[in-house]
Amino acid sequence: MQASLEQRALKVSIVFTLVVSALGVGFGLMAGSQSILFDGVFSTIDAAMSALALLVARLAVREASQRFQHGYWHLEPLVAALNGSILMLLCFYAFLNAVQGLMEGGQPLAFDVAIAYAVVVASICYAMVFYQRRINRRADSEFVRIDMQGWLMAALITTSLLVAFGIGLLMQGTEWEPLTRYIDSLLLVLLTACFMPVPVGIVRRALREILLIAPNNIDREVHSAMQPVMQREGLIEYFSHVAKAGRGHYIEIHIVTTPEFAAGRGIAVLDEIREEIAAKLSPPPERRWFTVAFTADPRWA
């Protein structure tokens, strides 16, 4: 159910991203606006990343294969890092172009065409934010969350463009009209500088998973779950290792016991301990690789 919701949300996103991309490129050329062209190119890249995310989302819900015996979860942070990196480069390139435009004296802009574009695209972007937020309450997908952030970013960009274009239209025919040549480039400088933290945040979160940095919340859950377990007689100490990759959580616990711990009780007591630990962990069974090993020799822990 969650996988189908995730894939449906990404498919709808791809369709509307392509629509926004076409509008951005077309209206940007007609209005002579770098900021609108930036919006269109941003949407084109976002559509390509959404298509890649959809492919990986389909792989992530598959069973492990002979070649990928731990499944496909590790692909998710790789795609997220690629997505964020491309958006960072796009923002940086657009920022440099905007600064160059200001230094060259700006450029004239067809404000009526630009305003029409901003109204249409802002409406689409806000509608997609609300749609994906509603879907992700049930899907709980990192890909949909990232895609929703992209739509929100686009919505705020387009709203800012609308306000600025409206101000520019009001300035025409007044003593301030010569300044309208700088509006488009100034907008692009401000927008790219303000929204750079979004792709930076995406890359930072993805790198934590690629580098297998232990997620603090899961680490705390494991230690909390182990406290009552270690009160059992015959359990000496434990070592735990946790990591997160996409929607998957890798949890390994090695428990050192006395040599006679399971004598007379057999495998049943070991499985009982596993059940006790698993019941206190938040990641659902289908999204975790969970191992609890027992040994009487600390070398194997």
C-alpha cells in the first residue's frame, strides 16, 4: 500500500513537473526573463530526478536478489545525494549568471507575460505541495518528502517572482522605470542565495546514510530495549551496530553470554530475547535488517 502510494505520487509529480518545465522555458523566452528560465530548467532537472527516484522506489520494495543480497535500500541515499548535488550546482550557476546580469546593467522584461506565468505555475506548485503532503502522511516516503520540498521551493520561488513582477509592472511609466531592468537579475540573485540551503540539506542527510553514520534515534532505541534484556542471568554484555540507508534500517546486536546460558532451554530462549528486543524498535519488520547473535566468546561479539 505504501509503495503504491509512493509510486503514484512520483508519477503525478513527473507529469506536472514536465508541464511546469515547458511553461517555464516557453514563458521565459517570451518574457526575456532569466529567473523564469531558471525556474523552467530547475523543473526539467527535477522531473529527471523524480523519474530516477521512481525507478529506485520500485527497486527498494523488491525482495533481495542473489546479486543484491541486502536489497536495494542503499540506492535511495545515492539518488538523493545526486538530486541535491545537481540542484546545488544549478543554483550556484544561476547565481553567477544573475550577478553577471547586474554588472552588465540588467535587461528589459515583459512584465505582463511574466505575471501570467507566475500565477499559473504558483497555483500548480502549491496544489502539488498539498497533494504530496496528504499522500505522504500514509506513504511515509523519503523520496516523496524530498520531492515535496522541491515543489515547495518552486512554489515560493514563483510567488516571489509574482510579487516582484507586480511591483515592476507598477513601476513602469514612473520615474523608477529605469530600475526595472535590474529586477529580473536581482530576483535571481536573492532566490538562488536563499534556497541554496534546501539542496545542501538533502545532500547532508544523504551523506549521513551513505557513510553509514549511526542514526541517534535508532541507537537510543536499541540501548533502551537492551536494558531490561541484560538483567537476565547469564548475559554479560552486548555490542550494537546500527545504520540507515533510505527506508532500510540495519540493526546488529551481539550478546556475550556465559557458556551455560542456554543449557536446558535451547533455542527457544534465544528467540524469546529476539522478540523482546524487536517489539521495542520503531522501524517496521519490512524496513529493517535485524540480527541478534549470541556467543560465549567475546572475540565473536
